[in-house]
Amino acid sequence: MSGLIKAGQPALFEGERVKVVELVGHDQALISASEGVFQVGITQLHVIGDAARSLQKTALASIPAEVWDEAAKRARLLQDLLNGPESKSDGVERVAKEIGLCVRQTWRLLRVYMANPTTSALVPAKAGRKLGSKVLPLAVERVIDHWMRELYFTAQRPSIQQLYEHVAADCRVKGLPPPCLSAVTSRAQARSLERQYESKRIGSKNAKYKFGAAPGHVEVTAPLERVEIDHTPMDVLARSDEPHWNYVGRPWLTVAIDVYTRCVLGIYIGFEPPSVLSVALCLTHAVLPKNPMEEFGVPLPWPMHGVPKEIFVDNGKDFTSQAFARGCQEYGILLSFRPIGSPHYGGTIERLIGTMVGKCHMLPGTTKRSVHEKADYDAKRHAVMTLSELRTWFVEQLLGSYHSTEHGNLRIPPAKQWELSQEGTRAA
């Protein structure tokens, strides 16, 4: 949604039409409303009019939930067919019965999936709203938005049918054309994917289990079986690389670690606070082969890469976004969440972050470990490293020290564990 919000465009905020005055950072916007100009989160804004129709340009996000779920089901069944022991003929007949298609249509789906093994390849071409088609009037959208907030997402937990009846009755009273049931249903389902709304309906405890992961220790047996991703502010101030912009700030580190080998698969370091973009850049870096010399000026090998089978993350809004969830589902990646308030469930990456960020305390411009330790040290005045220099330093520490030093749990260096795993030999 944030990628569609632009300065000067109209939007819907809590049922009221507003105008976006200016974007603030990566997740905030100044809006002009009847009460004046104030700042809100971008996720609280809903695009309308032409901006809403531009959702078509966002391929995955534009697919209705029910259409996407059906495509995901078909992808799962077809993948099991390809990986299973039964013949394709028998498997196709079985899958055809499960998805309610004839055998000929199922064969066609299988050929499509084999050529492009992604969930979106199985989405019907006509799914979603076509460009130029009519959308609901703004006044009707306001009515739906009002009753979703005041009725549907409450502890009373009314049904979709009850929500629709209130919306339709209110529209008739106001002389507006009532929307169809499917229009109300799709809007309610889309909002139920947002944790802040769903927790009001089912309670924070139930929302915890709906959006979180089941507790328990997970034993991994191979590289890329489980990858943990997290963010942390680095304990040092850095300067911008832009000579005409003398900005000094505390960079954020986004890192992905392979649980089996304890190797770092990818990183992203930038001034921007955590977002879906920083997660995407980190994950892209983890999946693709890397050339540290070209990227960071570090002449050391970094062979670790690949598509993870499972990604384990906390419940930050960048990880619980629909875009990230569907991106994982698109490539068959299981997305799991650690329970809220339970950082020990992400112990592997927490230990890595503690180790690597702790090294920053030796750099000029360090923020130190505490206020007491910092005393009268002026971190901003001592900040001399640029952001690119900090990235180079971090990669040198990562590849030259962390990957080549014996790990306490593995009893061998992470790089050696990766090498053995690629040879098909598990370290003792």
C-alpha cells in the first residue's frame, strides 16, 4: 500500500476523504483533513479513485484473497504430485478430483506449473479488478469502513452477513446504492489480515496464535531448512556518502542467518528504519550469489546463498504485511512467526546480532553500551565513517572473523559447516 501513496493524491482515513500533503520517512504521511494537517501511518490510509485502480500494477497484492488461496492450494497439490512416488497419470486424476476440474484441465495446469513453478502462475488471467472498471462510490466506501470499525472488528464478532445488513441498511437511509455482499466480504477479509484489526475481533491472545508460531524446539538437518531474519540498530553513528548532504545517523542492520550452518546468507545496512523494502533487499541478497569484492570491496569468499524452505521472524509489521507473506508463498517458502514477547524463540539470530553489533563499540562514533558507559563521549562529533565504509567494515568482520571462527554450538567454523553440508557430509 505504501508504494501507492504519493504526495497530492486523495486517500481515505477512518472513513474521511483526506489529501496526502507530504510523505515523512518510509511509513508516515502528513495529511490534510477537516481537523487540520497532522501525521499518520501510511498503513492507516486507503487509496481511492485512480490510485486504487493502480493496485493492478502490483501483481500479487492485486489478487483477491479467495482467488489467491485457491491458486495456493493447487500449487501445493501439484508440487506434491511432482515430488510424490505415484505416476503423473494417477496423480493428475487424484488432483483433478480434489480441485474440482476435469483431467484435461488439470493436465493443462500441471504443464503451466512445470514451466513456471510459482503460485501466481495458477491464478486465472481474469482475476482481480480490470483497469478502468468502476469502483464503489466514496460515500459507500465510508459506510463500509465505518461499520467494519464500529461493528465487525469488535469483541461481539458479528458475521459477514450481519455486517452486510448494517452496511446495506445505512446506505439505503442515506440514499446510496447498497454494495453487493462480495464487495463487503472482500474488504472485511483484506482488513482481517492486519493484526491490529483482527485482535479487536478475536482478542490479543487468539491473534497471537493466529499470527505467531507454535512454541517448541525445531531440529534442522540441512542448510536453508530454516532461515531467521531480524533487524537491529547498529551501535555506531555513520555519515551519508552524499557529499552535499551532511547527514549523521544510526544505521539499521537487517540480517538473514541459516540456522543449520550459522552462516549469514544476506544483509542490508541503511539509514531507513525497518520496512518491507529492507526485508526484501536482505532476502534478495541472501538468495542470490554474491561477489563481496564488487559489492563491498572485500576480497573474501561468500558462497552462502539459496532459497530458504522456511523463514522465521518476529511479528513486526514489515514481516506480517500481505506483500511479504505472498512473496514467500509465491516461491513455496513457509513463513513462521515467533510468539510475541518471546525473543528466545529467535535465539540463533539474537546471538549473532549481539556478537556482530558488539564489535561496533570499537569504532569511532560508537553509541556505547549504555548511558553510563557513554559518559561525556560525543558520538556525533567522532562519527567519521561513511555508510559505505561501515558496510565494508561489517562484511570484513563477517567474512574474515565470524564465518572463520569456531562456533560454540557447532564446534567448527560456520564456513566449514556450510562447506561440509554442500558436500553432503554432516559435521559430527
